[in-house]
Amino acid sequence: MGFDQYHEPPEELSPATRTFARMCASLTEEAEAIGWYEQRLAVETDSEALAIMRDAQGEEFKHFSMDLEFLLRRTPLWREIAKGILFQAGDVVEHGEESEARATGEDDGGGSSPSADGTGSLGIGGQTGSMR
Amino acid sequence: MNHLLRELAPVTESGWQTIDSEAQQRLTPALAARRLVDFAGPHGWEHSATNLGRTTELATSPHEGVGAAQRRVLALAELRADFSVSLKELRDLDRGAPDVDLAALDDAAHRIAVAENVAVMHGWAGAAITGVADASPHESKELGNDAEHYPRAIAGAVELLLRTGIDGPYGLALGREQYRRVVESAEHGGSLLLDHLRKILGGPIVWAPGVQGAVVLSQRGGDFMFDCGQDLSVGYASHDEQAVHLYIEESFSFLVATPEAAVAFSA
């Protein structure tokens, strides 16, 4: 059994950091497995084998997503940046730069988006529940 | 940089903060209609259509013996209000001037807010939007000039909605003149008319510039749908030696799912 998910001496790491590192390693393994299945599916010709491997890859999608959600819950900054990138339509790189700037407070305001909704709007929205 | 091209404008960080803040302050009180309907989004500038879940039968298909239909969608419409800000005023703002002239921005914000209110409440034929008031099958009655009669009229509308099976709470959009009459009126005994109407409705009463008369509509949800693409944003168009030319824009569609969930009053 290897312990190579630790980059620093494990005894110097807190239990929370060791758990975090294990989950990062797990996330990496799930991503690798997804990639391996993708390659296998690309070359396999037996329909029964294909069906099984598609099902197995679906399991890896689930595992990867669960690992990622765990890590995001434990890492507020990561989660904040991810919120501006994941499941957003449009330019991924642009969303990434904007989201990082917002989350880290490095947004210089020089013409950048004033709202946190990722669309560059004024962030007014529906104002539900307001009463005048 | 996105389609608003803000980074290309000769406007400093504090200049943008002031422009955005002023736009928010001017837009928020006037955006009445969206407070009374279901608001979905913002889905961004790329969002182009609202799913209607319906199809149109096609007379022909690519091959004999195969039926065909085409999905119907409601395309989003765009509103844009242009305005300019003097570069001299912006330079003064950077020096700390507290009284920068942003009248053109204020006017643009009001224009686009009124346009949105009109589209939602009275419709916009060019964009295939039917408004809340226009869609209502209930007879539109005159609200009149005497605010003393408003509680009876509004209570009648609420009773009509209840009789139709439309549950509350209910909201009330009042045109400018009707709102003024309500807030300045006190009933016998000194209680405010505004408070009396709130008790009848159980929901919000909003100042709705652009609305002709008044509209009572259910707030139970699911009856009126505002689908927002790009929410109100300030973008950059161009600049010259004197001024920077900006605009406020938005994209949206609006759909009435339950026409009988509203009662309109003419002015």
C-alpha cells in the first residue's frame, strides 16, 4: 500500500489535511479511470463489452462528482471560484478569470462585471418579496 | 472581456463604480413589473429563447409516410437605452466631485425600466409578448380619480380572482397617478389607504411607471413568467473628445401562463 498521495511527511500533517489529500488522490484516480474507459470504449467492438464499460464509466462520473463536491464543501475559496465557472454558458476562460478575480478580491473594477452572476449585469434580478 | 466591452471605455475604476451605482439606484425603484411575476435567470447574453413546450405541425416532411412538427419557442427581445457621460464630468468625479452630472444616465435608466413595465403589463406586439393586463379575460373597469373608491374596486378584483379559483396573496401595480393618489390619501379615522389596500391584497403594492391604471395579479407563483437573458447591464458603445457613449441593455421574454390570474383597471 502506497502513501504517495502525501507530498509532505504525513506525521506533520493534520488529520483534516490528510483526509483532504486522500480525497484529492481519489479525485485524480476517478478522472484517470474516466479517461481510460474513454479510450477503451473508442476501440472496443463487442457490443456487450461496450455496454458494461459504459456503465462502469458512469460509475466513475458519479465517484468523481462526489469527490469534487466533498472537496468544494471543505474549501470555500475553491467552491467560490468553481461557482463562477461550472454549469455556466459562454466563454470558460473568461468565466474562470472573472470568477477568480471576484473570489480573491483581485477584481480591479476597471470595467469588469459589477455583479456576481457571471453575466456582467448590475445584479438587480427579480427583487422578489420587496414591497413599496 | 464580454460583449459589454466595458474595458475599452475611457472610464476609471471609480467612474464605473459611480455609473453602476447610479444605474442600480435609478433602476431598482422603477422596475415594478418584475417584482410581481416569476423571475427566471439571468441566463446570460447567449440565452436566446424560452421553451414553450409546444409544436407546430409541418405540412411536409423529408420522406413520405413520416409526420413532422417544429418546436415553438418565444425568442428573447433586447431593450437598449443609450446615454452619454461627459469626459469632463468623469475627470471631476476622479478628483472627488460629489455632484457629477449623470442626468442622461438617470433618464436612460427610467426609460428602460418603463419599457420593461409596459412590455410585462401591457404587452409588446413586436416581440410577441402579451402583457398581463391584455391577457386577462376579466372585464377591465375604470379605477377613477377618487382614491376613496379604490378599496372597493380592489376588493372586488380580489373577490373575482377568488371566485375564479385563483389563490392569493395578490399584488397591485399602480400607475404613477394612481400611486400618488393612494399614498397621499387617508381614510376616515386617519388610517392610510396604502395600509388598507395591503390588508385586502396580502401582497406588495408597487409604483409602476408606464402602467396605465392598475393591475391586480396573483402572487401564488406559476402564472406569469419573466425569462431573463442578460439582466440590466451598462455597456460601452464609443467615445469622442467630449463624451463616452454608453448604454443600458437587457434581454428577456415574458409569458402569461394563467391569463385569468389578473384583473386590470383602466386609468
